[in-house]
Amino acid sequence: QVQLVESGGGSVQAGQSLKLSCVASGYWSNRDAMAWFRQVPGKEREGVVGIEGDGSTIYADSVKGRFTISRDNANHALYLQMNNLKPEDTDMYYCEAENPLAALKKRRGQPIQPLAVSRFAYWGQGTQVTVSS
């Protein structure tokens, strides 16, 4: 079982930056993917960016060139550097860890969607990001 705690959200003006942090306790695998999702109440969670165990990354088109994900396996931490924030980035952001079944499929070479909601099973309480114009 993984426990995740996000922090770093806040209220900023458009064009400014924030850095989100996520610290994991319990189970952590350097091989498993981690990701940042975001969600507005009443809507489905949206995958923003993911990072595999080998460090490869995938970004949603809406954040390419502005957001950067990184992971610190030694400290069981995940980060999201958010630059040039826009009002449409306003959301609750969640750090998420890959579920065991998806991790097994990946190791078996089976196809998976990198930012599929179903790929990730564990998330924290979220951190709110609000961007005003």
C-alpha cells in the first residue's frame, strides 16, 4: 500500500510558477510509473504528466513546454515544476502511483496507455492550484 501526500499548491497570477511535491510512504518501486493528474469537481481526472521508472516522460499537449515532472527515487518523491501558468490550469492536482496490475502488464510487455486513469490506483488528498488572469 502506498500513501501519498501532495503539497506546493497555491494561488498565483497567470505567467507565474509553482512547484508541486509529493512524498510517498509505504510501498515504493523505482520501476513503477508515477503521474500527476488534475480534476475539477464533477469532472473525470485528467492525466497531466507521467514518468516511468526509467525516467521517460509523457506530457498532455496542454502542458508541454510549461510543466516538468521529476522523481527522486532515493527519497520516494515526485515533483511537478509548473511554469507560465494559465487560468485553465486551475484545478486540484493529485500525485498518483501505478497500480500493481498495470505494473505487471508493463513488465510483461503488454500495451498500456501511459496516462490512463485506470493505470493508477493510489493518490493523495490533492493540492489546489488556482491561477488568476
